[in-house]
Amino acid sequence: MDFESLPFVGSATSSVLPLRGNEHVWKNKVLLIGEKCPNPRIHLCDKCKQPILLYGRMIPCKHVFCFSCGSSNDGTCFVCKDKVHRTEKNKLGSVYMCDVETCKRTYLSERDLSAHVNHRHITRKAS
């Protein structure tokens, strides 16, 4: 096939969107393939030390690993050695992790994480 014989469409200086007068005439919806995660916090898997893009959340202990490490467990959590009933699959940006180094439990909402921190890690003064 001779590419030089094909008609040239557009130029390097042409607009990406077709114009009628000064208005864009592109009215179709754009279907995006991937979803944008607003301001993701990247965690590292404690087993393979790689960034976690798909979480494997251990139930009932609520520790997380990458999904491949989490689903390859032998029925016990790698961190606390508790028995694991199942491994949940969660997307990037949908898990909130406790910042206390000895805890690292995860929750699916900021409200639940805040309740956990207030209950487990903030010492209350006796009155």
C-alpha cells in the first residue's frame, strides 16, 4: 500500500475537536477505560515489598497485602498469625490504613478508621 497516495487529513496546527464557527461540535460522551483514583495513597506489601495496586484484605484481622500475596496465604495472616477466613479484593484508593506501625489494620471508610483510632490508640484521661 502506498501511503503517499492517501489523502492528508488535518495538520499539526489543526484543532483536535471539530469546530463550527468558534463552537465545538463534539457532543458525544467519552467512555474512559480506566478509573481515576483521586489522590491515591500507595502502600507497600509487607511480604513482597512491592506497591499495592490491588489489595488483598484479610478477614477478620483486617491486615492488607497485595492481592497475589494475600490470596496465596496458608490460612494465616503474615503479620499477626491469626486464622484468615477469606481474602477480600479491594481497589486502589478504597482502603484506609491505621498509621500506627504495630497495628496497620485497614478500614473501608475514613469514619471507621477514625473510630478505630479513637477507641484503640487515643488514651483517655480518667475523670
